[in-house]
Amino acid sequence: MEFIYDSNSAEQTMDFAEKLAQRLDKGTVITLEGDLGAGKTTFTKGLAQGLGVTRTVNSPTFTIIKEYMDGKLPLYHMDVYRLEESDEDLGFDEYFHGGGISVVEWAHFIEDMLPAEILKIKINYVNDTGRKIILEPVGNRYIDLCKEFFSNESISN
């Protein structure tokens, strides 16, 4: 089952993510896939806005995990690209089952460490400003979330 949103700008991507964030609760795990420059960090910035994070959000490429604790829920932004060839245990379970929202870029590199239920999001490049955002919920919690979210007309372009 997939839910698709067509974004025509970075602002629309952020607005979509901001509205999604308002429906998330603690323990949410979102995986983000997409080519370099597709908009994964832009999407995460929108989530952060929706959670009330005031700090500047940027890619955690070199730090692997950035924690934003100043929103209504903690936001854990992970970029696990550098873990492709690693068996390192960085305590992901504590984040995934903790009291915040976990966003994992390049999650396929740690697939065996992910919880059984997740919200997979893929961002596909369409053109210079356009992106196709595809949500694939895994588990009833995320299926229900997507059905409710996409039934709300406020997300339409």
C-alpha cells in the first residue's frame, strides 16, 4: 500500500512534512530514501517545524545522529550512509523505542536493526523543483496514520 504526494517546490515538501509531524507521536520511526539532493533533509526540516523545533536542522552526514530536543517531542535525525559496511551498534533501539521521532536517511543500510513497524518514505526527483513523495506504511499503526492523513484535504496541492 502506498500513498503519494506530488510536491512542486521545497516549500510544499516542507509544508507536507510539517502537517505530517503534527500527527506523529513518540516512538514513530520514519525511514527516508532518495537520491542525493532529492529533498530528504528538506523533508526533515518540515517535520522539525511541525514539532516546534527552533534549532537549525541540517544533514547529520558526518555525525550520524543529531538530536533536536527543543520541540514538543524529541527529533532524532540519522544519516546512516556511512554505516554501509559497518556492524557498529550505535544504540538505535534506544532511539526507535524511546520518547521521540526517529528519522533515518539511507535506512536500507541498517534494515536489520529497524523495528518491524515503520513509515517508509521515498522522495523521487521529478524535475528541478518537483518531487514525488511516496509513503509506504509498514504495520497497522502507520497504515491508519496514512489513511487518516491523506483523507484530510488540507494536504492537497
